[in-house]
Amino acid sequence: MTRTEIEETVKKFLVEELEIDEDKIAPEAKLKDDMGIDSLDFVDIVVIVDKKFGFKIRPEELAGIVTLNDFCSFIEKKVTK
């Protein structure tokens, strides 16, 4: 899976499943501050990532993820191992 495919998949589930306004989705957008993702949304994200990318995110792995770009880079590292 390419970086572009990862970004498109993430953007799609943020809009469709978490109902985040597409205008708020940008690589430098902060997940919590700019996009309004809260702790319950992160639970949903863990489930969605498992379904779409085939791996489970451990809570401690989310600690360093601030922006959408960070999140996509994290997924990219996991799926290209």
C-alpha cells in the first residue's frame, strides 16, 4: 500500500465514519485540537485501523501522534514492515 493510498483511506474513514468535516482534514492538522478527535473517537480509530490495515494499535503507540501526517506515517511504517 502506497502512502497516497494510506492517506486516502484515512481521509475517507475520518469523513465517513467519524463525521469530521473534510475542510478540517489536512496533513498538518492536529488530531485533537484541529479535527476534534476525542478519546472515544480514538477507540473507533483503533477498530477501523484493524479492519482497514490489518493491525492493532496499542494505546501507548498513539502517545506521540499529534498531526494527521504523524498518524499516516505511523500507519505507513506498520504496513510496510
